[in-house]
Amino acid sequence: MAETQDEKKTRLAQALRDNLRRRKAQTREASREGATSPPPAAETKD
């Protein structure tokens, strides 16, 4: 069940892309609502 380095890098890269898309969507939503507060802090999963 050990992951290879390439599999781990691929999974991490996908997670980072998904996170970026989610943050951009939150920012767009906040700007549409005219909110002046920053979006909530990112969650960390260690």
C-alpha cells in the first residue's frame, strides 16, 4: 500500500488545485455580495 513519490505528488498537486478553485470561488462570491471581510482562513489537514 505504499505510495510512490509520483502518486503522492500527483495527489498533492490535485488537492492544491482544488483548494485554489474553492478559494477563488469564495472570493468571487464575497465580492458579489459586497462583503468587506476577508474569506475564512484555510483549513489545514496535517
